[in-house]
Amino acid sequence: MTGNRFKELSIKLECAVLTASLILGTTALSGCQKFYRTNPTSHTHETAAEYIKPGTPTEASPTPTPSPTPDPKQEAMKVAEYVGLTEEDLRGKYELFEKYAVAVSENPNLEGYKAYVFHLFPIVADYLKPENEKFFFERVKTLKIVENHTDGVDGQYIRDDNKIEIEPDLKETMGEDLFSSVLYHEMMHFIDLNINGDIIDCVVAYMSDGTLRKYGDLNYAERGWVTDYVRTYFTEGGCEMFTAEYFTVSPNAYLMRVRFMVALKYIFGDKKITDMFFDPDSDWQFVQLLIDAGMTNEEIVKFSHTMQETDIGITDPKNSIDPREVLIKLYIKNIGPDYENDKTFCFILGSMNDDHFSKIDSEYKKFYSKLKGIDQMEIYQIWGFITSETGDYDTKWGFAGMPGPFYVNGELKVVATSAPLEGDIKDYKTVIVDYNFETKELSNFKLFDKWAPDLFDEKSIPVPDVPGAPSGTDTTTTSGTDETTETTT
């Protein structure tokens, strides 16, 4: 997660932006002792032969009473309730959760952060495949979360070290909620880069002959012919999107990339985009969609550069491609040519209006001028709702980026992260609003302000003795070619 999540707080209507950063510092609760549930010992009674008189019938030995078979659901729910998860969070995968609980509880490097790692389980349950369990659980057992000054970024995940680093000052300066959203974002990188086993195939190489290749497929000599790389929206935009979907409801960083992904979900459906993110070759699959939509390899490379600059400003407009143009081409290819009359699609594109993009030439420039996201009167409505809901009529509220479209439980809503503009700006809330994209009417306002997990005594996690669960630390070094080195922010 690069840079500060919020650049500045302002009461301007266009977009009050929160200064943010976050990080570590949860109370360090020492240790990690595993509590096992023991079954009663079975005793088999056997009559000695010398005690049987010759000629008397042999008395059958009593049948031993079998030990009761533990109920996986009952055992899993004991742990789940202790660590703050619900039955719904377990997704019915009780034995998988028991194995995960063993891996988390036995990790000595997660002191103070086990509540967060436990709360990743719904994602694990949704996307971990059986063939990848062994590798993934060993990575869980060796994951490290540490306080460390991170050279201007709030947090980062380093795959080779299997380590999340969090800026030490974040929690104190910005509060638990924003700290939590950074930590969840970095843990999502951990999930993304490990849930498919020891497979990293996410780098697309642009070769000197103008072709695009998977970097992992190149031999040693071919790697010298790479002139550029294609890194799209998936890594950062995807991690922030899923952080919001599972935890915070509203994204508060990488907003352009997140909204690009929201548009992709609108065009292709949730399953396709979700599967692409959790697959190891996300960028390669996305490149194929761009090629199918008629983009050349050179255009794809230019677009990749544009996407990397969406949060910092476009430095070379002549060699950039507007992300909205790419979305229009994908819409035409996969839905049809009538994009201008699709008000929901136009609203999503309007939420991506940015002064940086205005510098980029495009055949759709006239159409862009008609696009609108949320307008000023709707902003007033949302501000008034927050004031009324909180009963705090003195505080002025700002947003981390303008409220914009986001899928909440499969339905497209308008959401924003909000916080006070002055004073103790640590009271973060997510605003969730139903929006009629045809009539532009807001309704059914909701506030959500609890996404940091409650901490618990890490010495007393009631983890059962699970056959087949990972035990001990596997110190085997995984394959370490240069294409597997990943540091994500």
C-alpha cells in the first residue's frame, strides 16, 4: 500500500480527503500455547489363560467401549466463538478451520495479531483448494507481522521473507480503524500470493520482438530480451477491493484501480473477476481480455503504465491510455455498443473522472465530458445523514475520495470512508447508500464503524488436537527464482 492512504482533509465539496496512514502497535499478548482436547483412554480387558479351568467354556472378553468421535462443528465453533468468528464465517468447513486454527495458534511470530489472521478465514474458506492446503498452512505458520519504518509507505508484504511490515506510528497517529484497513490490505497480499501454492505467474513480459509472454515461461537467454513489463490493476486494486468486500465495506486507497475493477465486475460478472484475482496468472488473463477487445500489445503496455500512475498523476500523457477508454472497449466487446445509454455504467465511469486523465487524448473525449459521478447536492445529503445518525451536529465530516460505486453483498451501492475534518480525526466510519442509477435518488443510509477485530488472550486459544493438521515449522526453502520475488505495498 504505497504512500499515505489519504492526502489531505478538506471541506471542499469536490472531495474531502483524509490524511491517512496506519499501523501496528496492538497490545502484545505474549505466547501461543495450544490447548488440546484429550479423549479418554480405552482399556481392553483380557482373561489370562491360566485362570480358566480346563473344560469350562471360555468367557468372551468384554467389547471395549469406543472413544466418542469429536464433532468437527462443535470443536470448530469453540475456537470460532473464542476468536470472534461466526458460524457463517466458517462456511461449513469445520475441519479446514481446525487445521487453520492450529497453524495460526502455533505461529510465534504473530504475537498481538492473531485476531486479524483468524479473521482472514472466510477468504481462506472461499478460495483455498485442497491441493494447496499443505503449502498454504506452512506459510501461515511462518508468517511474520512486525513494526518497522517502511520508507514512506504505510505497510508492505515481502513474499520472500513471508513478512508484513507496518509503519509503527500509524496506530497512534491515525487510530485503530485506519491501521486495521492497512493491515487487512497487506494480509490480502499474503493471501493472493500464497493461496495457490508455490506458484507465482503474475508477471507479463513485453519482448523486444513486440510479443507478450509469461515471464515464468522464459528461459535464461530469453529473459535478456525483455524490454518492459505489464503490471495491471489487479495486485493493488484487487487487494483493496477485497479488503473492502470482506472487512471495511468501503475502499480508502487505490480508488481509481478499485473503481476500474468495479466496472470490470459490472461488465463480466463477479465470479469471473474474483476468480481472476485469486488465480496465479491474473495479469495474463486480463491481457487476453484486452487483446480480445482489439488492443495491440503496444497499447496494453502503455495502459499498464497508466494504471501504475493513477494514484500519483500521469507523467507522460502522450504515451498513456485513459482507463475509461479501455472499459468502453471491453463493454462494447462483451455487452454491446450502446454504452452511452447504460446509466449505471456511465455513473461508474463518471466516478473515475480525474484531472490527470483529461491530459490524455482519446477518441471518447467528447463522451467523457458528459460523465458524472456523485454530485454536490447528493454530497450534502450524505453529510446530513451522518450528522443525523451520529447525533453530532458540531463535527464536519470529510471523505476518503468522493463517494463512489462499490459492490456490497453483490449489490451495487454508493460507499465512502468518512472521518471528522478537524480535532481527533480517528473516528472512521463507512457510509453505505442505496442509489437509483436511473433517477439518481439516494435512500437507505447505513453507517458501519466496526471492522477491527476484538483482541483475546492468545495463550488460551482452545485449539483441538487435529489429525493431519500442520505441526512444527517447515524450514524447507521454497523455490526462489527471480520471478518469484514479490514485495507488495
